[in-house]
Amino acid sequence: MTDSIFQKICTWLAAAIFSIGYPGIVILMAIESSFVPFPSEIVMPPAGFQISQGRMSWLAVIAAGTTGSLIGAYVNYFLALRLGRPFLLRYGHWFFVKEKDIIRAERFFAAHGEITTFVGRLIPMIRQLISLPAGLARMNLVKFTIYTGLGAGLWVAVLTAIGYFVGENKDLLAAYLHDATIWTLVCICTLVWGYVWWHRRWQAVGRNAGASTASDRGKG
């Protein structure tokens, strides 16, 4: 019952803000990307439908959605950077951030490193919180922006494409969102595996080069 009411409120709010066009998309995606539990699934698919009707453009919609996502991510990043872990763990629930969610995001970040800010943008329940451990770890802001922008842009493009092809059919939309989530997770696993493989290979090359240099110096 509560979830249903919350969903209706979110849908009404999205429709109201969405009516102002591209700035509305920026505002809604900034809310979704911050610590407020607001679903991006009721923002970007309708924008995709508007594209199919010739009322909006692909480039502007994706740019607006990605910009909003970055703004929301910056809110979380600087919040964590300035306030620190003890504050978030103690008072996070006032901002809809639960302690268990912070710990989960921290573990995910620790396990996969900086690429997590890209991968995390594609995972439900992690997407909104992955900027917190990045801020706590004082991740380089340029890298944070690049990885977050790429991940957010990809997710925005996927949701927009679903809305473009499915339109206002809610049953089809739900089915496509489910499939998109599964395929996204598959792609994430592939990307993480590829990154880990490349990273280890690069480290091995570095170690071999260092060993060769030391050997040459010894001979000299």
C-alpha cells in the first residue's frame, strides 16, 4: 500500500516537472541520482516516447539526463567528502540513506576500485549510493566525473531507447526494463572481468620490465 502511494506520488511529480521539458529531465535525474529514492524508470522512458513523437531530440534528452545524473552524483560525492563516514552512518537515515546500504556500496567500491563508479551506475540500489564511497575515498574528481558520466550516460540511453520503442505500453515497459536490467548485469560482469584481466596483465608487464631493468643494471 505504502509502495503504491509512493509510486503514484513519484509518477505525479515526474509528470509535473517533466512538463517543463529538458530542464525538467535534468531536475528529475538529479533527484534520482542523489540520495532520494526516486526511480529513473519514470523519467527517461517517457522522454524516449516524446522523441518517437518528434517532440524532443535524442541528443538533448540524453545530455539532459546525463547532466542531471552527474549533478546528483556530485551532491553525494561532496556530501561524503565534507561530512565523512561517521556522520553518514549516524545521520544518513535522515537522508534516506541506510547504514547497510552505505556498507554495501563501500564493499562494492573496495572490491572493484575506481571503475566501480562506472559499473555502479548500472546496478539498481547501488546506482544512487556509489558516489558516497567515492567521496569518502577522495577519488580524483576528474576520474569520478568521467566514469560517472559514462555509466550514467549509458543507463540514460538504455532507458530512453526502451521508451522510444515501447511507448506508453506499461506492460511492455516493465518487461523491457526487466530484460534491460539482466543484460546490463551481464555486460557489467563482462566489463569487470575484462578490466581485472587488463589490470593484472598490465601489472605483470610492469613487473617484468622492472625485473629486466634491474638485471641489466646488475650486469653493468
